[in-house]
Amino acid sequence: MSNWVRVGCLADFPPGASREVLAGERVVALFNCDGTLHALDGICPHQGGPLGEGELCGTTVTCPWHGWQFDVRTGQHATSHSVRQPTLGVKIAGDEIWVDVGT
Ligand code: FES
């Protein structure tokens, strides 16, 4: 079931940006890849690092704590096929960014 939460304004989130946002009580990593927004669960599955504070290069984010890398479009870990970070839906309404945190 969808549960859309407003997390910010598009004007404050330019291409190349990565950011940690709170959507309700959920920590979300939000990325702007050349104008397309993507959202992942913001807690790194390795040891809980803040993925939204990681460096974004193309569509790959690098966790700032120990360097695990994920494709922000799919959540897939760069080298381990068994590790996939949950993705969240993103939509834009006017200048507002919304993330679907589900039920
Ligand atoms: S906590 Fe993210 S790589 Fe270790």
C-alpha cells in the first residue's frame, strides 16, 4: 500500500545531488541522476552507514563508511548479487518531491 511523504523541493535538489532525508520515521537516501530522482532505503545493509551522505557518481552511490557501492536505480550492490538495497517510489508534483514509504 502506498504512503507518499513530501521530502523536499526540486529547486533545492539539483542534478548530481545525494541527500539523506526523513520520510515520516524512515531514513531515505535520495539521489538526482541527471534530472531523474531515485530513492533507496537510507541505511546501508553492511553496518548501517548513511547512504544518502555517500558520493554519487553517475548512478552509483558509495557508502561513506566502508565503500560499498549500489546502483541507485535498482539498489543492486556493485559486486555481490545477493545484496540489494530496497528502492522506494519517487514522484514530483509541481516543485515538490514525494517518496513512497509504503505501509
Ligand atoms: S556501513 Fe556502508 S559500507 Fe559499511
